[in-house]
Amino acid sequence: MKCPRQTRRSLLLTTLATGAFLAGRFAAAQEDQPGSDERPQKGDLLVLSEAEHEGKIIKAGDLKLGEPPLHAWPKDSKTSVIRKGSRLNEILVLRLDPGEMDEETRSRSADGIVAYSAICTHTGCSVTGWLKSETGDKDVLKCFCHNSEFNPREGAQVVFGPAPRRLAALPLALADGSLTIAARFVGKVGAQQPG
């Protein structure tokens, strides 16, 4: 016959193990939700994709002029599904001086805020840098894999390195201070497939 203390301990351990198992299943279910791997859609919100604030809706006030870009995922505004099932959905969001943007870039921005794919067009690495260009005095988006640089003021046009084309742009709008997607990506996301 078991001692009551062992029974309580066994029950507690079983309860904790079951809770941990269910929490893991819930987290996995969240990642596999229908729509999580769909491309960004018009009306999606943008949410942070990094650190302790992951999933927080990005407001225009969260972005400061000249600061490094925020990394984001699109979030379906109707179902609340975060579209993080594909790394091709990761987005760089930053605020620029509208007076420094070309007309095309300005037309896709919302209050000086622009968004681009975070996937380099050379070999598909992640674009993570924000630093002075090799060819100028302005900060640019940089892929450290092969040193490609993209000018976000001119539609993320390649300004240095082997990338064959600009980063795909994501037109933005503002709705009640939150950033929303105004249209699908302009341009192809990621690297050219070998043919």
C-alpha cells in the first residue's frame, strides 16, 4: 500500500507533466493554424517577430526615424492567425524621412514607414543589418551572407553586392495608429530559383 504522501506527489507530477504536454501541443497547434503559411494579405496587421514582445501589434509610434528596422510577421486581422509558417513572410519595417524617398517608395509608405521582405534576393539569407553603405553615407539594409546592400529610400534597390534585384516591397497603410498591409508584395520574395 502506498503512502498518501507518495500518492499526492505522483498526482502532482502527473498533473505537471500533462500540463506541459498540453501546452506544447497548444503551441504547436498555434504554428500549424490554417493560414499561418499564407502570404501577407491586404488588411493584415503587422506584429513583432522577435524577443519578448513577439506577437505585439506594431503601432506607428513604435518606429523612430533612423532607427534599425523592426522584424515583423503579418497577422490576419479577422482570425488573429500570425502568418509565421513560412520564413518568406518575415518583414522589415522602418521609418524614413519621406523627403529622402523616391516617389514610388513614398507612394507605398504610411507616414514615412516602409516595409520590405527580410529575405535577400541573392541566396535567400536573412537581411539583418542596418548600417552605413559601402558606397555612401546613408544607412542601408544589409545581408551579411554575401554583403548585399539595399537602399530602402529607393524601393530597396541593390546598391552593393551580388544580389540580382531589389527586396520585395510591402505597401502599408495606417488604421487607428496600427500598421496594416495595403496590398500584396511588390516584386518576388527571396532568391531566384536555380533553373
